[in-house]
Amino acid sequence: MKVVVRVDGTAQIGLGHVMRCLTLANQFLPFARVTFLSCPLPFALHQQVEQAGITLLTAPPLNSSEQSTRSDCKLDEQAQYKHANQCIDVLSRAHNDSIDILIIDHYQLSSAFSKTMRRCSKHIVVIDDLANRQHDCDVLLDQNLYDNYEVRYEQLVPSHCLKLLGPKFAILRDEFYSSSVIPRKDNHFLICFGGSDPSNLTERVVDTLLSLKSLTISADIVVGAGYTHTDSLKTKVSSLANVTLHVACSYIAQLMKTASTMIGAGGSMHWERAASGVAGMIITLADNQIETTRCLHKQQCCLWIGKSDDVTQEDISEAINFAISSPEKMRKLADNAASLLNSNKNPSFVVDTILNSIKR
């Protein structure tokens, strides 16, 4: 089986799309040859993809002034047709025959792109969370939670399309399904805002910790391959007792399972926290994270501190003090979030569901 993934990731638009596609790809690898068709990735992430056994092809540049996480950044149809034909040319030089599954995870691409790509792909899977454009696909995957999540795509996909909607279809790495029990530490925080953290919220939280030195707390801080403020962060962390910095680590699931509270971003991290049983205090990094985070906050599955542009050091300080003074309430947040996930604990559940649907 041949699987191709069209996805991009940069420090500006974030690395979350690539990471969730990498997780999905790893579950295809035992029985498929997987290729990523992407813009040039940050070096460490490029290495991570290749070391997984995935072929990397450079995607033709998109005809737009800048890539964006905004919900209104879709390319016009002519640009999508052109980009699709360029992608087909790239793939034709790497594959001698039709690919079996094309996975598209890209806010700038819609049905104009996927219809053209059917010339070289038997089946098309789209990963989305905006529900703001038409998709021509056989499977639509949106793992997020919204007030109307079951009907958001009714007019946006073909009638034959299988819709995999909600957190029970969360894309999680195998380690989040581990049944191993790790003792959870009281008043121990995990701080992580994804692979690049373009707003540098990590350092803003560390500045807050520096102002709260009188509190008896400990913390793990995780930054990814695309983070560009590591030297400054190391200097600040070095003056904090019981705080450890981890750069591009491969064991974040273990860190989540030892923390009592995690301060971090929305997106896929919602479901990683839920699977790990750690309460989440969220600062949203982009508009596309807001709706799900607001919904989870309303259902008492996380605590939303606010949007990155609006959150102050005082807001972060109040959140930390609340977590310390209200452990029972934080535990309830974690339990509520965990109840949203699929209970079968099968890492390949999403891939199995996709394969079963296209075999029908």
C-alpha cells in the first residue's frame, strides 16, 4: 500500500499538523510505504520524519504571500488546480503507479485541490478542524469537540464520505495508550506550547514562575524542534529550583503522566492531556484553537486562561495559584476530559476505521 500525506509545518504556522500526521503515518507503516509531501521542514523535524522510515518529498511552493493559521487563508481555485498538478508531477517522479491513500491536512487546500489529486489517488482522507470549505474526500477526520461537532460538515463533504468526528477519533501516539502507572507529583507543573511556540508563551510562563519563587512547586518545561528562544530560556530556568528544561524530547507522555497540572496550548494537546490524566490550563495560540477550548472549558474539561495576545503575567499567576489551592477541582477537570476519549485503548483505531471504510 502507498500512502502520501500533503502537510506543511513551519515555525510560523506551527508544527502540530505535521506531528499529528506523523502519528497517523507511524500507524500505517507496518503495512504501507508512506511519503510526506511537505514544504521544507525544520531540521530536527525533518530528521524525525526520515528516521521513522517515511520518504520526504518537497512540495511545490504555494502561490500565496504567506502561510497562515487563519481560517480565511484558503487558496483560490485556480491556484489550487495549479498546485495539485505540480504535486502530481512531483509524485509521478517518485511513484510508478497510483497511490492508494492521499491524506490532506492543510488549511489552504479544499475540494479544488483534492478533486484534481484524484487523478493519482484511489482514496482521499482529509484532516480538518475549521469546517469552512468544501472537501472532496472519502473520509473526513476532525478529532475536535464543538457544540455542533456532529453536523458541522453536513454540507461540506460528499454524501458517501465517512465522517470521523470528535475526540474518540483522536490521533494519539502509542505511548499515550500505555497502561504503565507513574506516580503523579503534587504541585508539579508541565509547561509546553508545542513544537515552535511562535508567541514564546513558554518564556512568559517562566517569568511568572520567577515571580512566584516563594511557592513550593516544581515543573518540567518542554520546547520543540522549532522553538527559537532556547538560549534565553535556559538562562532563566537555571535560576529556578526544581525546574527542568527538556528540548525536543521524545518522552512527553511520561512527563504528562507525572504532572498534576499542565499549562499549554490547545489543539492536539487537549487529547494528549486527556489520555494522560493531567488537568489542562490552556492559553490558545491561534484562532483555530479557540472554539474547542471554549467548549471544553464550558464542559469543565479544562481551564481556559485566555488567548495568547490577551493573557497577562497576572492571569498566569492566578491560574497557578488556583491549581495549587484546588487540587480536587483540577482532578475533576482531568477526569472529565478523559471521559471524552475512545475507551478501547487501541492505538490503531483511527487507521483501522479508515481502512475498513475504503474496503467497503
